[in-house]
Amino acid sequence: MPVTDGDEPHSSAWATTYKIVDGDPQGLFSVSTGPSKLEGIITTAKPLDFEKNNKYTLLVTVQNEVPFAISLPTSTATVVVNVEDVNEAPVFTPVEKIIRKPEDLPVDSDLVLYTATDPDTARNQKVTYKIRNDPAGWLNINKDTGLIKVKSLMDRESTFVQDNKYSVVVLGIDNDEIPATGTGTLIIELEDVNDNAPTIDESVIRVCNKESSPQLLSVTDKDSAGFAAPYTVQLQGSSHSNWTARMNDTKTGIILTLKTVLDSGDYMVVLRVSDNQGLHHDSTIQASVCDCKGADVQCTDKAVAGFGISSILGILGAVLLLLLLSLLLLMFLRKRGGEKKEPLLQEDDVRDNIYYYDEEGGGEDDQDFDLSVLHRGLDNRPDVFRNDIAPTMARPEYRPRPANPADIGNFIDDNLKAADNDPTAPPYDSLLVFDYEGGGSEAGSLSSLNSSNSGGDQDYDLLQEWGPRFKKLSDMYGGGED
């Protein structure tokens, strides 16, 4: 709200102050002087509610910081504030709801109706419900009515329960175009029921078999004090013959004593412990009886059942050592396998041997010879037929095998001559075509190698100038006839 003042600028008689004198009985608005000292700024001091009042008419007065020197009328202004409606979140009543229920409520039991209201009455919106945080998963809620039921059995002794209280966060969501969500907290105070029997904390004890000292066993009950101590204890089965058990003075602990001399070894002692309501539980204690006397328990003659701690540690150590050795051996073998082995003969070792250099020396360049040329004649050959003609001459007579073995030589010679002169013996003397090379070749003939029967006309002494690799060859062919 800008104003004007005719006094000296920036003086106390020029600066202004403002005050709301009417239209704000609840103190929802406040007015202050702006930075220029000639303006008033109205702000909200408390939240506005469209459903309660959507319009406010404020009467504001302005004065100088110092009183007027003469009597002057006070300037006023009327300010009309129109409140716009916005979507508001549903509100749970109360925001934090506390109920008391026994912990053993059956599944599907009704727990409580927890609902929220939508402050936007003019919008006529519907609120739906859902559970946001249920740590143990014990509850469910009807999304339309807000009725909460038991989904699974509750337990006061659960780790999710703190000081007998279980907390659940519930959401209420309206159906506006941009939904708004309200939050409520349901706190369930669980009433204890006797659903836990007392148990013995210790499971293993060690005693001497002579003049053994009593053993104090602790008892724990998860239920509250009304369903716990004082406890009672009874020995079960054959434990009566060798042991005695009684409660201590506070009825919260058990005193177990060996009453007979037993051989060293492990024994099972069964104790039934009951609470003040008679709910009981049988606990089994493993008693290691040692060959000793009094309270100084020393089990030196026999190891405790199975393997002792030292034996177990020894076995574990041996296994670890074996694994370590196996790992080292594997690393050694891999390292040796990766090393490059030295060849028996170095490639650059000069020996008096003949080396193969894969060289053809001088001569024709036949590396790029096209072998397909040789096949063209075969591919285009004419059809050739084979006609075997049997001879027409009479077949000679063969001598039969003689009965006297001494004539076998003459028998073989005579029949061999007859077979050689037999024209009917295969193969027949006729024209046989085994391969057809065609009527010529497009490839030229390869020249024959120029060789001689003797190397006398060759100068092999030149090989000595080629180095030690050719010395052996020079010795073989050079040096004359010797």
C-alpha cells in the first residue's frame, strides 16, 4: 500500500507506520512498513481456510513515526482479501490414535476403525486408505472404510515391539486431479498373555565326578512379570538317579548338583521348568563329567564329546596347510609351463651339415603356372571306348599234377612254359586306353634340366668361398679324384 508525505524526506516526520484496526479479529494478518518507508505490506500471520471464510475486509491506518505537531486527520485504507480454494490433504482424527489389544487376537479380527475427513467440503471428494508402514506385516486395512484387521498373529515379545507398543503409519488419499495425502499413526499397546514357557540359558556345563560343586543355571521367560517367576524345576527321566535340582532363594535360578560318582564322559540332564501359571518347557543340559575333585574342573583324561577344541584347530590347520601347498605347486607348474624351452640346436649354430633353404636357384619361373591349362584337353576329350578281343587260338594242354613228388619240378617247368605261350591268359593282347591327354596342350613343354653324368666340368672349389656352411659340400665334390 503506497502512501505520500509532504514532510522532509527520510525524517521521522516523513517515515510511516501501519496498523490493522478492523476486519481481523483472529489475527490472521499482519502489516509492516516497507523498505521505502512510504509503503505498507500486508502478510498472513496464520493459515487461512477457504471452507471457514473465503473473504476478509481489513481497515488499515497509517501514521508517522512521530506524532503530528498539530491536530490532523488520520489516513485509512480498506483492503479486501479473497481466499482461493486449493486441494487440502485429508485429516485423521486424532492424528495419533492409541488402542490397547491382547497380543493373541485371532487372524482376521477387527482391530479398529481409523478414518480421515477431507476438509474440502465443496469438492465432495472420496478418501481411500492404505497402510504405509507395518514393520511386522501383522495388519491390513479396508481401502474404502478404513477398518483395520489382524492379518497375522501379533507377538508382544517381537523385536518390532518397543515398550509393549507397536506403531503403524496409515495414509488417507483423496481423489482430486492432483491427489493430496494425509498421514495418521496408529499405536497398538499389546497386552501380554502367557504364551512363552521359561527356558534355561545354559546348554553345556562341566563338573568333577568327585565332590562336585553345585552349578547355577539361569532361567529366562519372555513374558511379563505376571507370567514369569517364581519358577519350579523337576528332573525328568533317568536324571533323578545321578542329579539333584532345586530353585534358588529368589526362585529365578536352578541349582544343579551331581550326587553320585560317575565315570568321566558326557551325560544328558533333562530339566522341566514351569512358570507361575504352570506353563513349562523341557530343557536338555549336556553335562561333561571329568575325573577330578571339587570346583577345579580339569578334563585331562578324556576329551569332551567328539573332538576337542585343540583337535579341531589341528585338523583345520592341516587342511589349510594342504590347500596352501597345492596352490604353491599349481603356481610353480604354471610358471614352468610358461617358460620357453631352449632348443637342442640353435638356429644360428654353424655345423658342417647340409641345410635346406627352400631355394630352387636359377632356372624357370614356374611358381605362377596355371594348372588348369592341363585339364582343358581332358575336359574336351572325345568319347573313347574299350574293346577287349579274346584270341581265337586253341588253348594249350596243361599237364596234370604228378603223383610222385620227385617229378614236381618238371611239372612246374612244363606248365610255366604252357602258360607263357597261352594266348587266352589275361591280360589280352589288345589296345587298352588308360588315360587320354587330349589333342595337344595349350601350355608349353617344360625344358629338361641340364645335367651331366659327371661333374668333372664343374668348379666345386668355389664353394669354399661361400663360408663354412658349404665346406662339407666342397670337400665331397672338390679336390680332384682323390
